[in-house]
Amino acid sequence: MATEQELAREAKAWPFEEARKLVARYGDKAPAKGYVLFETGYGPSGLPHIGTFGEVARTTMVRQAFQRLAPGVPTRLFAFSDDMDGLRKVPDNIPNREMVAQHLGKPLTKVPDPFGTHESFGHHNNARLRAFLDSYGFEYEFQSSTDWYTSGRFDHALLAVLRHYDEIMGVMLPTLGEERRATYSPFLPISPSTGRVLQVPMLEINPDAGTVVFEDEDGKKVETPVTGGHVKLQWKPDWGMRWFALGVDYEMAGKDLIPSVELAGKICRILGAQPPEGFNYELFLDDKGQKISKSKGNGLTMEEWLRYAPPESLALYMFQKPRAAKKLFFDVIPRAVDDYLTFVDKLKGEEPAKALENPAWHIHNGQVPAWATAADQLKTNLSFGILLNLAGAANAENADVMWGFISRYAPAATPANSPFLDRLVGYAVAYYQDRVKPTKVYRAPTDVERAALEELRAALAQWPADQLTNAEALQNEVYEIGKRHPFTELRAWFLTLYEVLLGQSTGPRMGSFIALYGVAETKALIDQALGDGIK
């Protein structure tokens, strides 16, 4: 029987395709530094967002795939914070904005924390990043740009940039406008008089001395070493320098950064190292197919997704088709949750080769989550879509209402012994209250629809007591009734049930819904629709 490593060599899932680039680079041996290094970057002028989650999740998936392909090679993942960048503008969503405005231009780790909880604004946002990554169980090592610059660990790389100054300028200048070219330098000195990060031309370059000369804000000429945190680099040269200094082997980036990746790669080669492997993922679109913009606010935030669905569903969304532009808006959430549940269910009995192609394998690093085994034992098998429709039919204000129905359908299940299901219940109530309830529109049935609903009502009134939760039998009954009435197509019958009974254009598998919601309760829904016409 083939080993997991042998199966991984043939696996087609994109994380394995990416990981094989590293195998081609190093084989089954570690590079000279002793490990393969994965990196993700973070700009701490703002809080972590959905893109941060996606980049770390996707990189983790590639790392896990590589660990199967080369199990004897150590790996590390650096979450690198560019916290020595100068603060360019005051964010809108922070307190004490006037205080922060007095420190514009200073490194983020030198700007006082407007929240008053940390050493600096950079330290505050770094702490938020670590808490954010920790909450999802990511395995990573946090790295601070300020620490690397000021500790001297970047010194050898910065001196290399100084030695190759003209070559790096030759790479950068053709990418800049005429006005920017006149003052550009890859080095950004820290002003000794104001502490700000300066974008000024270099008056002298002294590779032998390891210094540069520039004009400070007070008009004085200053000679400063490029080492020890006295300067930082413009972000594109900084990226290439970091790859060289750390020996980064893998880093992905958004499609919009392809030109920057190419420039950083050229600079990394100039310094004497091979750029990392990686790929460029596509950007997200809104519900109209337009590129998501922070300034427009036309996207879906991570906080919004996680109000309505578990992080595993977001990880699935990030896994699927990373090179394709995808719409990111509220309506994709329920499908993502149910797709995640389906993939986990398949993973439980899948043969090893197929398991490696299953997104749930990559989300859970090859392990079936404990909740899935518990759900098997309790035989709940409730989809998120069913829970959403239950919330709608019951007009659920809280989880207790939902559990009243669930307990009748699956008596062994409780919030205590089914914590993942309980989380889904909470998400379903929140999604229904915020996103579904305000848009519900019921309509009266046509004559054809009324006749079919009356037959369904009569069938439910006579339904055997020992078949009340038999979803398959209920589904067959609904199906047969629809076939006996002159609908243009059977889909029109199910659309009738959704629009007339549930007030929405899409809905669940009706047999499963009736089994969960209740035969008597569904009959009451039909009575209301037939009696009042429109609710």
C-alpha cells in the first residue's frame, strides 16, 4: 500500500502543487539554514483583516502539504510585521486621533498607543495580530521589522544593499515617475532631530564606511550608518532584502502585487540569493463583480463573516480556487458552511488518495475534527441551510427556540454534547435575524399552487406517528404531490413551497425541513398560507 508521502507526490490539490516547487528546489534535504522558511507579511498601521486570514491560512496549507512530501525537513512560518514603517495617515477608527496626528511620519513602534494599552501603536496592532492568529490555532513565529533592524540582524543585508546601491537604483528608477526619480533612494533615514522616517535623496553613498549622507529636516547634513536601525528601506527593496536576509523560501501575494514581487525578486538576486517560491492569488469581488475596496466599504469583513459562520468555512472559501476572482459577500456564507460540512463528512471514510484532494484535509491537516465523530454518534446530520430555514420558519430569536425543535428531531443531542452544532445554531439565528428576516416577502398561492398545498396539508394531517422524523419518506410525499399537479416543471412546486411558506426564493430539501420543523408545525404553516393568502 502506498505511503502518504508517495500519494502526496501525485496529489493534484493546489497546496501540493505549490509544495512540489519547494521539493524541486531542495529535494528531501533542508537548506543550509536548517529549515524551509514560509513567510507572510502584515502592515500594522491597521487591524488584521480577511486578507490577513486568507494569506496565513493558505500558506499554512502549503506548509502542511510540504511536510507530507518531505517529512524529514524542518519548516518554520514567520508572520512578519512591517512595524518600522512611518505612519502615513491617522486611521479613522482609533481614539485620541489628535494625539496620534502629532507623530505622523514616525515609525509605528515610536507612535504612542492611542488605546493606552501598549508601548506603541505598532506594539498594540502587533498584539492584535498575534491574538488574531492564535485564536485560529495557526502555528507561526511572530517577527518584528523594528526588532530585526534595531538588533543588527539586518545589518549584513543592509550593507549589501549599500554595496549594490547603483544596481538596485537601476531596477527601481525605471518604475517611477520623473518627479519621484529625482529624489528616490532605497534608504529611508530616521531623522535624528524629529524621529520621522524621511523620504529624501542621498547626498553621498559610502559603502566602505557603511554610511549615507542626507539633509535632515532642520537643513543640516547628517551622515548616518545604514545599520543598527538608523535607516529602513523603501518597502519594495525592503521586501527583497528581507528575502535575502531571512532566506525566505515561500511567500505568496495578491495579484495586484505581481510587479512588486518581480522587483523584490530582482533585488534579492542582486544581493546574492534566490527569491522565494510562491504564487499570486486573485482578489475578491463584491456582489456586483467589482473589486473590493476598503475606502468604498463594498466588501465583507472578517468580523462579519465570523458573526455568521465558523472560521473553518472561511478557510474553505480561501482554499477553493485561489487563482480565480471570487465574489465575497453575505450570500456566499451559507453555501460555504454547508460545503465545509459536506467535505468533512466525506473525509471520514475517504480512501487516502482521495482524502488528499479533499479541502477538509487541508483545513484540518489531515485529521477528522472531533465534532464530526460526535455528530455521527448522535445522528444529527443537520445542514446549515436547514438550520437557517428552521430559524426562519420559527422566527427564532435565540438558540433555545432552535434547540426545542432539534431536541425532538434528535433527542440524544444537546448543546453540551454537540458544541459545534450549538455554534451553528447561534450562527443561524444571527444570520436569520440580520440578513434574512428584513428581506422576507411572502406571496399568496395561485389556484394550481393552492390545490397542491391543500393535498400536502391533507397528507400531513394523516401522517403516521412513527414516521414523523422520516425525512426521506416526507421528501418522497412532497415530490409525488408535486408530480400530480400541473406545474410547468417540478422545480416550480418547490419554489412555491419556499415563496409561499418561507417567504424566500431558495430553500431546503423539504423532507428534511419538515422532519426537523415538525409535521404539525408545517401543516400550520400551510393553514396560514391558505387561510390568509399573504402573511
